[in-house]
Amino acid sequence: MQGIDTPGGALATVVIAVHTAQRPLSRAIESCLSPSLAGKVKVLVVCHNIDMAAIKANVALPSDADISYLQLDDGLSSPAGPKNMGLAHCSTPYVLVLDSDDYLEPGALAQWLELLVSSKVDGVIAPLKRQGGGVIRTPRARLLRGSSLDPVKDQLAYATAPRGLWSMELLESIGFRYTPGLRTAEDLDAGLRLWFSGAKLEFPWQGPHYVLGEDALDRVTADVLPLAEEFRAVLALDQAWLSSLSASQRQSIAAKLLRIHLLGALLRRGPGGDWPEPDRRAVHQFVVRATEISPTVEKSLTVAESTLVARLSDSRADGDALRRALREYIDAGYGAKLFNRRLLANLRPDSVVRHQLRLKIHTVLDRMTMFRAKA
């Protein structure tokens, strides 16, 4: 980091929104500090609907760490407000938004800053890992691809949350803003605008990683919300902005929405759920919205996925019909869950068969890396 300087010396701000005193805030902050980053990194903690003094009392870090606090009392159960507030108070060239129960592996922030400055890119996409172990392969980038990323070929839409280190100039140019009022998926619109902005992005997929904490008992993303609430972010996506994208970009987005947001919500509830009328209506609205975004989205789906979507598109489907459709999807054969009906469609960047092949190759590469490390 030698030779890099800015007015005041700071290069990056880490924004952390915290909602309860039980979150491991010290761990999150400490993961962003190191001797090599002294004077280069600020930490900005936004205390959301909780007394600032209670949060400060839980932070046990060196007194010379550059940590500041803001208070936001908006009465909303949404992380968007404090995140937007933190971004609005960022005065450094680069910013990273870190959830209070997450943390960075040693050396991560230093590496990402070095990449941003030396490569003259607009942002660095953080490789992800679970606290309990296991790398999360999102975005579903092409094998060994770390630079010159393409939003469709490298399936950037699958990285729903824009975790990483970003140029403030980039975020301001695209009007980056977490969607106010949403309890979940408040980062969907902002993330899509980032991925499809044409920005130059780096993806150091080999790590060090952004680690998703799994020891918080009150993480909102673990809640099972009414589907009308869970799908608000999808239904509110700006059609005018989506219409400015190419057909292939819209198809990539629609497939991801169906595959991750809709199917994920359905499987969390399972075919044994009650499926009240409001939830069934929300499912139907989701399918309609996704097919509005891309009428050709079926070209990206497997046989099992497209069959399920077709069943869910029927507004007359009752709870029993939805349960049967979901059970048939779960019980579908391996081939139906892997392949598209059209032979050539299986060569698309977002096909399941290509994704599964990438995962298997990554598994082999990871084992080879572990073997070399032990040798």
C-alpha cells in the first residue's frame, strides 16, 4: 500500500449497520483492521433503533482505531436505512458495507484495496465463505475468471447482495441505494444496477473471503416472512430500467429470480405448508413479473423448473395444486433437474448443467490446493 495517498490518508470506509447489542460487532470491526492498513481504513458504525452507548460499550478494540458512530432511529425493521445513511456519510474514495455478524478473512481488505488502486477498476466482488466452512460459488463466474467480467457470461445476478469493495464514484454514478422499508432483499435492486452498469469489476475468487456469520440468532434473512413481504423487492423492480437492458441480460435476471428467490422460498416452506391464499397470490404475481421481465426465460430453465413455473402461472391453482406441483419438482429425476428441453440451451451460461460442471471442477481444484498446502 506504499505510495498510495489521499487527503487525510484514508482510502476506504467500512460501513456497518448494527441493530442489537448481541451482534459480534468487535469481530466485524477487527477483521477490517491491520497494521498494513493503519490510517487507510475508517469504520463507520450506524446504530439502528438502538442506543449508541449500548453499542459502544460492546466494542473492545484499540483506542487508535478510526471508528465513528451515527445514530438512526427510524422505527423500521429494515437494514436499508442505516446502510444508506452510512453511504451518505462516506468521504473516502472506496466503501465496503459489512453486515454486523459477518467478517473478513485476514488480508482481504488489503488485497481488495491493492486491486482497486493497481488495476484501476471500479470495484472488487468479494469471494464468499460460510462461517462453518465451505466456499459459496456466487457469482457463478466462468472457470478461473477473475477479471474482464461479463454480467451474463459470469452470471453476476446470482450475487444478489453486492458484497465487496466499491468506488464511491461508481455508486454515485448509478444512483446506488438500498431499497427503503424492505425487511429482506433490500439490496436486490441496488445489486442488479451495479452488476449491469458496465463497471470494470475484479473477482479474486481464490480468496481471502468475506465470511457470512452463522452464529447470530436474530438474522432477518433466516426469518420465514409472508411471501407478499418476501417478494416485495422483486415485484418493485423498475421496469423502465429493466427495459434499458438487452434481452439476454433480462433473461439472465429473470432466470435468477425464479431459480433463487421463488424456488428458494417455496422449498423453505415445503409441500407440506399451509399455503394460504395471500401466499398463493404472491407466488402467481412473482411468476407473472418474472415472465414480464423476460418472456423467453424458459430457455434458461431445466425441465423440472419450467414445469413448476408453468404450474404456478395458473392463477386458479389452489393450495393442493401448489403442493402437488412442488412435490413433483422435489421428486423429479436428476436429468429433469439438470437439463433444459432444448439441447443447445444447455450450453447457455446460466444453464444448470454448466453450473454443476463448474462446481465439480472447483471441487477438484480446491482438493489440489489443499494437497499442495500439506505437501
